[in-house]
Amino acid sequence: MKRTIILSLMCSMFLNVFAQVWSPVGTGMNDDVLALKVYNGELYAGGWFTQADGNPANYIAKWDGTAWVALGTGMNNVVQDLDSCEGNFYAGGFFSEASGITVNHVAVWNPITSSWDSLGSGTNGYVKCMAVYKKEVYVGGNFSKAGGTDIGFGIAKWNPATSHWLPVGSGVNSDVLSLCATESYLYASGQFTTAGGLTANRVARWDGVNWTAMGSGMNGYEVTCIGFHENKLYAGGDFTTAGGVSAQKIAAWDGTNWAPLGSGMNDYVVTLASIQGNLYAGGWFTTAGGSYANYFALWNGATWSSLGGGMNNYVYDILEYNDELYASGNFTMAGGNAANYVAKYTSIPTNTLNVNTDNDNLIVYPNPVADQFTITTKKLPADNFNTFCTIYDDKGAIKKSVTVLSGQKNIIIKTGNFAKGIYFFKIESNNKPVKSGKFIVN
């Protein structure tokens, strides 16, 4: 039976769970990190930086678990994206040289010889994105030639087996900014309005032979990122409609129609990642679903929530590495902690998440919970600008994090998609625990 529980116990129950916090990765970089990629069990980063852990690392570096390490002498300009195919590791960007070798915007790294090699004569313009489809490396960006051959515009593919560049149909009519692939299709997004000569507003699908539009596509300036999550294609960028339907900066494609994700974001979505059942988004936005998110948010299938307080500036890439979540961008703080341009969301074994409520009349109702419950407390700091309520399952995994506004006393938590079981909440302000408790979903 549902009932209201007034927790006024002078007790503390220590729980063997995991508190999750943002933390730095080494001392980080000295400028933006635009791309992250895992290759051969190590984390690689590319971007605008020229130092990693305080040592020279020109636009690209790898994390070996304890320190950032340069890859040769690096590049002579910005690295925009990283990918791997058939055991090889690729980088694309604005650079024309890699370790002193002319490569023209795209290069392949040989970890055995610790050297960079060119892919033919490269491209005649910058490479913004890469993806592997049917054992070939597709690159997108702003170029009209690859390997010295006209390829249309914006997209080309490299065949590692034959070491040749090939066109992708007749290409598109403007920049390609993001690529992703399944076994059946390659998807592209960007600033284009045609693909293969057909109308395709900022997003299109390639089946190996032909380009196909995806509904009426998006309005706005560009679709910056695309990625798959639970059998749907998600797209983010600078748009307000998708398939003619209102969709603020982010939308989902089910194979037939576009649909919004709640009320969306207030600014650009730059990157998307599907990790352990959740969809993560990063970008220029500061609100998601109408709540503060600070450049980083998670979608649980029904609602948006912030994660650990977010960052102090833009997020450009997100991935999972060694069962932890990594993010990179233009930030120097993550969750209130110093983290120079790259950070990880770490699970730390702790006994500090306590069900510890004194006599300030903390109220949790209803409990047990069906679809939502309310936490009422009078004991929040007067200046609670950076206050969050985080929900954990019984294994310590974070389920949701919501922003608590200044002066707010009632915190409403929606649990419609939670499995039955015991859950815990912790309210933190300025990275210090304020209150905690538990509830049951039936």
C-alpha cells in the first residue's frame, strides 16, 4: 500500500554503493579536445591542443591508463575525428602533415613502427568525420577531390585492401559533418540539401549504391551529429523541425518518421553516444528538457536529466572506455572539479552515500512509488545554485540526476521507466552532500 513516510530518524545507514563523480584524466590538455576513440585498448584524443599532461603532443595523443603520450611529432594542424578499420587507426582534420609527412587531411597510424602514413594523396579540403562501412573507411567534410580524383563533393571512401579512393555516388552539395553506419546502411548528416542529386535536407542514407532521403529532413543550418541508440537513429544540431515536426536541436528516426525528444535543448547538440542503455548528448546547450544541464545531458527514453553538474563549457565528444564514461570539449571544469578539456565519470566505492536524515522532516511520498514521487525538505542551502538530486539503483549505478533550483523545496522524480526494486537518492549542493534517503519502486 502506498503511504507517506516522514523520515525523522536519528540514524545513519551506511550503504556499500558507488558514488559517481566527474574527475580529470591526467592533467589534461592545453586546448580543445574534439574527438575521442578507443583503439587497441587505449584511449586516443584529437583536437586543437599542442600539449597533453604538460608535454608536447601536437593535436593528437593517447592515454595509456596513467599518462597522455604523443603519437610521433603529431600533426601540423587540428585533428577533427578518429576511427579504426581492419586493424588500422585513422585521423582526419585540417592538417596537411603528420610527423613531417605530407598526408593532406587524413592519415593512418602504424602502432608497430610508431609512424604516420598517407592515404594516397589525401583530400583537397578538410576532413570532419569518419566511419567504417563494409570494411571501407568513409570520410566526410569539405572537399571535391580524394586521391587526386574528382569525387563529387563532401564524401569519399578509402578501400584499405586496394589502397584506392572511390566516390560515394555523386556526393552531396555541401559539408558532411557526421557519419555513422550499420551493417546495412551508411548515414550522413551536415549542411547539405541534396545527396546523389536528390533532395535530402541535412541527413541522408547510403546503401552502397544509392542515396535516399530520410523523410523531409531538417530545417536550420546543419545536423551536426548522428548515432544509433536502441534501433533508432538520433540526430542533433541546429534545427527546430525534423520531418516537419517541431524538434528542438535533437530528434529520433524510427525508419519512417522523425520525432522530438521531449522539449529538446536550447542550443546546438554536437555529439551523441549510446552507453549502457542511456543516450548521452553533449554540445553548446545549457538546458535539456527545460532543466539546467550545462552542456551534457542524458535521455532515459522518457526524460532529460543533467549528469553530475555538467561542465563549464562546450562538450564535443562522448564515449565509453573501461566501463567508464568519458567526455571531451572546450571545458576546464566538470562537475565542479578541475578537468582540462577531457574528463571521466567515475564510479568510486564509498560509504558516504548514507540514508542519514535528522529531524528536519525530510518527506518522501508516496513510498512505495509507481510513476513518480516527491522529496520535500526544508534543509537546503540558502544559495543552492549548483544543487542536484541523483538517483542510484541498489548496485550504485546512476539512474537519473535532476537540477534543484534555488529556493525549491519539493523535488519531483519521475520513475515510470524504473524496474521494480530499492533505489537511493542523494542531494548535493556545491559538491557537498546535503540529504539522502531511499525509496521503493513497485
